[in-house]
Amino acid sequence: MNANVISLDGLKVASRDDLTKAIESKGCESSSCGSSDAPEDMDPSTWQKVKDHPCYSEEAHHYFARMHVAVAPACNIQCNYCNRKYDCANESRPGVVSERLTPDQAARKVIAVANEIPQLSVLGIAGPGDSAYDWRKTKETFKQVQAQLPDIKLCLSTNGLALPDHVDELLDMNIDHVTLTINMIDPEIGTKIYPWIFWEKKRRTGLEAAQILHERQMQSLDMLHERGILVKVNSVMIPGINDEHLLEVNREVKKRGAFLHNIMPLISAPEHGTVFGLEGQRGPTAAELKKLQDACAGGANLMKHCRQCRADAVGLLGEDRGQEFTMDLVPEEVTYDPSKREAYRDWVAEERGERRAAAETAKAETQAAVNPDAEAMLIAVATKGGGRINQHFGHATEFQIFEVDNDGVRFVTHRRCDNYCVGGYGEEDKLELVIKTLEGISTILCAKIGDCPREDLEKAGIEAIQDYAYEYIETAVSAVYRARNGLPAEEAEIA
Ligand code: CLF
Ligand code: SF4
């Protein structure tokens, strides 16, 4: 175990000097120092766009944070999974109320967050409402933020109906990330998801509504792609309505140049007050979602690290620090101080190169050292970010799940066990829920765990290991796999 590593405890960063010292004291741990240049399978200009975006790059989500501001409440369509009294279900977890902001308030809040959270790299507008339809407020917010924090990436999420009217303005404003929610390419299926749209000053219903929406969504996708704006397509998987159909959606959006496809499970409950919730429409199980994702192999690249975040989320994906930045806590006057963010970026540039080198080494060791008949393993990891095992078991609100086999180590998904699921329950109930959440997983890696939960986990057939605290995830996962299945590393020949 290498104890001489930076503890990304909470990823709270003090100053450029502290970071520089931390990097120097760490020295070079890997056999080759690694580089934070574009990965081999990505062209450098695309890498420049995605390298700091936690949603567009799985690697970046270990380092960078996003925040959303709810400034555009008007919407031009009705989705059967949405109740706008709460949040936009296309990009956020329904059932929680957001703080609606004016563009001035939003700009002030972004500066306050940027001063406190150096990982902040992206400002998104993701409901409730549609950012392209309520365009005046979206544009004003982005303009104000861009004037004061030119290095923040601007990101918007839309249903696409109004977007073709604004694509060229996006280009002028250097916005190069757009999420389009596309749940169907067959308007017949669309009629089961959208009861109406508002189009050219009239409310349209039925097949006409779904047909117009479909055509405008395809037009949006084509226009964005032609202009080099990266498009992520979000699809809500609704069992019995569009679940099988999403395979065709995946193929079609790939053909039209989408960069990523994010298939999200419908979250539906009667108390959300949505049509689907009241009708008892269920969401997919984790197994159904995985089956669809597997079937999509070879089509558009899939995003698997989405956290279905709130429309006022703040922080790394999977954490929500929004309550620290409600408007009553944001000062009337805020001045942007770029020093922490600059220092953090310098640190990440070094760190991600080393992590990548460590992951390559782990891959080579895994391939070289393992019994050819070894079975793939799923391993749960408690992490606060930075690609390291740096979280106490008891503080984990979610676990990242990595798969390891003879080809190497891959992130596959996350599983949540946070207060959203267990609010109001005691600690024992929480542990029970964690055990249920980790069904099918035999090993947890965490920075620390108490004796009692460790014993309870053991009784449930789950081994909790803290020996790899603060190591890179890939290095530790590979070591566990080799210990279970293979030869000791020193006996294996590494290519
Ligand atoms: Fe926000 Fe969406 Fe931009 Fe990300 S979220 S507008 S692309 S900055 Fe990300 Fe959140 Fe998933 Fe959205 S994890 S719900 S995909
Ligand atoms: Fe709700 Fe978003 Fe659909 Fe509009 S686009 S109805 S805000 S989920």
C-alpha cells in the first residue's frame, strides 16, 4: 500500500501553493508518468470540449463538478412523467422542489459557488421548464456568467422543439454542449408519452403533436451536429412504452452524430402527481436497464454515470451541495476569485495523467496475471472523487461499481443508498438497505469501516476491504481480482 498519496478528503482545496506542494511531495508513483492529453480514441478538439465536463467524460466526473440554475420555468410540451410543480424529470430527480432564480440571481450564485468549489467547471440549465423555449432568460443568464467567468462551460438541456430557432445563437455564445431529450423516433409511441405540445401559438395533441416534436428533435440534432456542437441525447426508459424502441433511437441518434446516449430509468410514484405516477406506470429495474444498455452495444456510445440530478444541483455528480448555496446564503455582492479554480486545474492536469498511467498498469497486470478461466467480478467502491478510494463506508451515499475481468477494469454504474432512499430510518435500516443495494456484489473497497458494519456485511456474504485506502480505484480493483483469481503480480509477465 502506498501511503504517500494526496488525500482528496472532501476534495477541499486550499491554494495554488498547497496543491503544488502536494504534487511535489507525492513524487511519481507510476512506472510511466502518464499524460493528460486526449485518449487514443478521441480527436484533440473533441477532448478539449469534454475533458472538464463531468457528464460528457466519465473520467472527468471524478474531478469536475457541475451546477444547475433553474431560471427558465416555462415549457412548451407536456411529458407524462413530469409535474412542473417539482422538477424537470428529463434531467432531475422528481419529487424535490427547486429554487427558481432570475438571471441576476443565478449569475451571483454561480460566482459564489465558483469561489467555494474549485472543481466547478460547468453551468447547466436543466429545468424545470425548457431552456430553449424560455430562451430570453436562458440567454441572459449565460451572457452574464460568461462575462464574469469566461472559462465556465455552458450547457443546456432541452426537449428540442424550440431549439432550431436558437442554434446559431448558441454558436455565437460558444456553447458547445447540448442535451436533447429524445424518447422516441416513432410518433405513434410519442402519443403515449406526450399528451400535447404548444407549437406556433396553438396547442396540438395526439399524432400531430408527436410528429411535429419528432421532426423538430431530428432537425435540432442535425443542426447541432453540422455546427460541431456536441450533443448528448437523454432518453427516459419507460417499460412497455418505449423500452424496446430505445434500441432504434440509439441507432438513429448515432447515425445523426450524437456524441453520447444517456438512457435513464423512469422514476415514477403516485406522490409525484404525474400522469405516469398516477396511472401506476413503473420504472425499469436495474436488470432491465442493463439489458437494454447491453443491447445497444455498437450503437451510440452510452453514458453510464448519470445521477439524474436535481435542477438546482451543485457539486460533483452524485453529491448535492445545493443547500449550502440557497439565495438567502449568497451575499448581495460577490467578486470572483479565480485562484482556487486555476490551481485545481493545474493539479488535475498532473493527477489525471498519473491516474491514467496507473489504470494502464492495472490493465496490463490484470491481463498478465490472471487464470484464463477466472470469472468477472463486480466490486463496489466508496469514493468522494479523484478516482481514488477515499470515503468512509458509513459516509457513502452511493457506491461506484467497477467490473473487472481478464480484459481489465471498467466503471459500469453506480448504486445509490442515500437519504433519498432511507430518510428517517435508523442506522440499522440503512445498513440493511446498503446490503440490498449491493446485491450480486461480493466486495466493497472503502477508506475505512467500523467493526460492526464489517461483520454484518460479512454475514451477508460481502467482504469490506480498507487496505487500499487512498489508492487509485483501478489499481485496487485489479489487485483484489488478482488476489482472488490469479498469480501474484511478481510472477506474472507484464507486457
Ligand atoms: Fe447539467 Fe445535463 Fe449539462 Fe450535465 S447534468 S445540463 S449535461 S451539466 Fe449530467 Fe445530471 Fe445526468 Fe444530466 S449527471 S442528469 S447527464
Ligand atoms: Fe417537464 Fe421537462 Fe417535459 Fe417540460 S420538457 S414537460 S419541464 S420533463
